Amino acid sequence: MDLLHNLSIGFGVAFTLQNLMYAFFGAVLGTLIGVLPGLGPVATIAMLLPSIYSLDATPALIMLAGIYYGAQYGGSTTAILINVPGESSSVVTAIDGYQMARQGRAGAALAAAGLGSFFAGCVGTVIIAAFAPPLTELAFQFGPAEYFSLMVLGLVGAVVLASGSLIKAIAMIILGLLLAQINTDVISGQARYSFDIPELTDGIGFVIIAMGVFGFGEIIANLGMPAEHREVFTKDVKGLWPTKQDFKDAWPAVVRGTALGSILGVLPGGGALLASFASYTMEKKVAGASGRFGKGDIRGVAGPESANNAGAQTSFIPMLTLGIPPNAVMALMVGAMTIKGIQPGPQVMTSNPQLFWGLIASMWVGNLMLVILNLPMIGIWIKLLTVPYRYLFPAITLFCCIGVYTLNNNTFDVYLTALFAVIGYLFYKLSCEAAPLLLGFILGPMMEENLRRALLLSRGDWSTFVTRGLSAGLLVAAVLMIVIVMLPSIKNKREEAFSED
């Protein structure tokens, strides 16, 4: 009954005209920045932080939260339509979503992403309301050793995730990890592998690699084909909505993705990102030989999109209940609370229940606004695909260049993206899957940080990774996954699955 009473307080706060307006503004802005590659929620919220000085705490946080989960919706749109993930958590959505668009089924992919995101967002909000304390206890069980082992499991999962040669997949992961080392060492403050180029001392941006390898690489590959074979989106669009069979295939993936995302979202270090990759790997395993993953399987869109939205919602739990930000966006949210004179932590729930429950209730409202906004726009997005490719590719190129330039207002980033475009085209020619490279690049710095932290705490004792139960369990799962994938029978089935037309 306490939960119902608390939610009634929350909805009373969320349904005021001012808070509804800010929730709507946040949701719309979040969708737009998700669609625009290069301008993510971190940069947007950072730019908007000065504006919240004139706002009350509740509408300010409602707006910032709307931007965050709105960006999860928007990021899938460009991933599906033009193979450019707007957000890092949309990388795996591009694998099957883009293939569905090429087959004239972009409407079904966008609808599956939107409806899956709405369901996951609603469930994630229920979990925040009902299970925040026990889920926070689960997060307490994870130390640096456990996070490192979890990321090792994630990278091993990426080998399964990649189509084609296992050797190539492993090589791509290693290349991603190496690219992630180009930065300034956190502990010593020394620039690493920057080759005396000042712009590389802060590392290479995720957006630069994603756009170069995925977006521009795809454009160059298309332009390299004869005109009659060139990928043009003027073929018949097979309906704007998923078929009955699509719904039948997608809903179990949505449920599984939501459950996985709800758990992983609580963990610090990019829960939404890990959740989307883990969901894709799990859906591929569950589908087995029946799956068409990498060739336009709707489960490869519905599962990861549900997982990243559920992860985005539940990442509020450690921030609201402990004052511990699990990712960069939540760190900015903590900063926003501090600006408004609120000390993040367990006392927020008791000392400021209107803020706590109002923010949670606004997430339901915001998710409903997002699905109402996004589903009618599917037809508009599909119309873009009927534009002849000779007009479409210069527009996409310009759009991406503007997105890259706005990251740091630096032309060097544009040149670097052009370099990765050439590398992306080479990957295409060599039949190398780019998704493992991106996962290695994103997880690399977090893996290094947690590895070093675990070794510092254990005074250089490497056995800490196997003497801690949870860490050892995750490493055993990673080893078992490698063994299973290398078994001749599984290896042959995997090759058959990827060689199907």
C-alpha cells in the first residue's frame, strides 16, 4: 500500500502543467539528439546544466531524465535507416535493423524498436519504484574484479555476436581495445600513443569511429558498386507495421531484453550499452539455427532496444538511492541535484518524496509521450528512404560531418572520421564485422580501469579474479562460451547459419 500511496504522490507531481511541459520538451529533445549522430545526451545535458539555475529541482530533473531516455529511442532511428548508430547502445540495432530497411521492412523495424522501448521503459520504471533497495544491494556485490570479469564475458559474447570468421572477430576486438588505449593515462597523466598530436591526447571519440566505419564505410561500399547493384531504398516498402509473425517473434525477445536490461542497468559502467550487446548475444543463442541474425531478424532489433531502454531506466536506481552515478549521464544528474541544493543519496526518498516519486512517475508519462510521438513519425522516416541515393548520400555525408564537427568544434575530428571511413570500407571488403571493434573500443577503458583498481586493492595479486565467487563465475562462463563456440559441431552449425541466403 505504501507503494500505491507513493505513486499517487508522484503522479500528482508529474501531472502538473509545468512538469508535463518539461517532460514533453525533454522527450522531444532527447529523440532529436538521438537521431542526430554526434550529439549525445551527455553533451546535451552538459550544455543545458546552466539553464536549470532558474528552474525548480523537480521540473529540471524531469526534463534532463526525458532527454536521456528519449535519446535511447532516437538512436535506433538512424541505426535502422542509414546504418549510423545515433547512440553507442544502438550499435547492435544497426546490424539487423539496417538489413530489415534494405529489405523494405524499415517500418516494422522502427515499430518493433518503438514498442519494445515503450514496454521496457514502463517495466523499468515499475522496477525503480518497487525494487530499488534490493537491486541496489545486488550492485553492491560488484567490485572492480567483478566488473572486469563481466566485461571479459561481454567481449567473448561479441565473438559469438559477429558473423563470419572467429579469427576475424577476435582480431576486431583486439583492434578496438588497442584503439581505446590512445588517450591520457588516468594514473600517471602521460599521453599514450598520441604520436605528439594534441587532439589525440583525449582519445578518439566513439562517434568518430561509429560514423566512419558504419556510416561512411557503407556509403563508400554502395558507391563502389555498379549502378544497377547499388543499394537504393526505392524498393517497395512492405507495410509500416510489423506482421502477426513479427509480433509473435518479437514479444519474447522484448520480455527477455527488458529483464536483462533491468538487471544490467543497475551496474555502473554503461548498463544500457552492456544490456543491448548482451541481449543481442542471448537472442542469437535462443534462436539457434532458426535465426536470420545479421540478415534482418526482428528479434535482433526488439531485444537490444528493449534492453537498452530498461537499462537506461534502472540506471537511475543507484543514483537516486545511493547517490552513486552508474554512467556519465547520471553523473550529470547528480551535478544537477547538487546545483539545486539536494544531496543525492538514500535520504532523498524520505526528505524530498515529491522530487523522488515525481521523477519516477514522470518516466511513465515521458515514455507514453515518446511512443505517441515516434510511431506516427514512422511514415515520415520511411519517406526519406524513397529519396534517390544520388541525393541521399551527399545529405547523409553532410549531416554526419556536421555532427562530428559539433563534438569539439574541430576539423581534425572530420579528417579522422574520413580515415575511419576508408578503414570501414576495407573491413567491408575483407568481410570483417565492425560491431566487435566498437564493443572492444567502448569497454577497453572501463576494463583497464577496473583491472588496475582490482590489482591495486589486491596488492598485485592476480588470483583476486578467481578467488572472488562472482568474478570467478563470470570468467568460467566466458571460458565455457569459448569452448562451446569452438566445438566442431557448434562451429559447423554457426558457419551454416551465416552462409544461408
